[in-house]
Amino acid sequence: DSGVTQTPKHLITATGQRVTLRCSPRSGDLSVYWYQQSLDQGLQFLIQYYNGEERAKGNILERFSAQQFPDLHSELNLSSLELGDSALYFCASTARDGGYTFGSGTRLTVV
Amino acid sequence: DAKTTQPNSMESNEEEPVHLPCNHSTISGTDYIHWYRQLPSQGPEYVIHGLTSNVNNRMASLAIAEDRKSSTLILHRATLRDAAVYYCILRGPSTMNYGGATNKLIFGTGTLLAVQP
């Protein structure tokens, strides 16, 4: 157990639908990073939050959004889903020692 | 973000040392060198990181060239559980912007390490 918790582990949904992925960082970590990993794209950085505020944006589609709540958990919302959104979605948090800890991911399948 | 170059794949035998190379000729003076690995269907796992000096931990050693343009991750005795994709990543220093840190990791394609019994 890395200390970063992601739910659900698996999600199957239809095209056009909307889903929410949840991430709880390690206790005491203020940053949350979201990554998407598909077979043909590798690990792509999506977005980062720090203590409730957006800090950096990567290759995140307009159909996707995220937020971080006062208790520091974060949610990634994916809407108008397409087949190409099928991927593993990881979140990570950081500690002061500089290491990043990743969760075990959510596998999203869009059918 | 500065770029790293790694071999696509490497093979090793169990219980032998493994040296995974990484070139980063455009590294800046403040970039940290991070290594992560990813086992199949799992999230990336932190291995080690360093700035200028060689580093050791329970998982591996990191040897950094004097000019910092290359580094080598050393697994002292490979096991079957070390078979994974290994990523070498340059990460800038924590930049405190409006009270927050902007130091995301940008992953490349990594090196797929196969370990033979």
C-alpha cells in the first residue's frame, strides 16, 4: 500500500457518459498530480493541484476537469467519454523529501 | 523540460548486477535526476533520486557523471521482481509560485528490463 488511494479500481462505461475518479493523497501531502496512461501514449501528465488550487496543467482535454477539496482528496471528472479515453488513470502525491508516490490507478474502459 | 534518452530495452540474468543508463545532455544545474519503475498494471514506483553526488538506498544506487550529462541506475542483484519499465526523469527544483509547488514529472518511454531466471 503506497498510501495514495484511488477509487474505483475499475470502471466500465458507455460513450458519452461522465465519470468521476477519486484520489486521496498520503497523509500530509498537499500536492496531487493526475496522469493518464494509454497503450499508445505512455504516461501523460494531466493536471496538478496544491492545497486546493490548480498549479500546473498538461495535456488535459477540455472535457476533463479536476478539483482538490479542503480535506486534500482530489477528483478527476471525465465527461462526454470517447473510446479513446480508455486508459489507466493514476494520481500521485509528493512529500518534502522529493519523492513522488503513485496510487494503483483506475482502469477506465469506455465501450 | 529537459529531455532524457534511455535504451528501449535491456536484458539481465537473475542475481547479476544491472546497469541502466540515461543520457541527459541538456540538464540544467538545478535539475534533479529521478528514477521510477513501473511493473505491469501497477502505478509507477519511486526508486531513487539525486542531484550531483552518487546516491544509495535499499533498492538501488544512482551513479551520476561528473558533468551530470548522464547517470546510471544500478540494481546490485537483479531478481525476477525487478522486471519492469524504468524511467529516468529530470525534475526541476520546487518552484514556489503563489505559495504552491510546480514540479511535475514528465515521463518518457523508459527502458523495459527483462530478467531471465
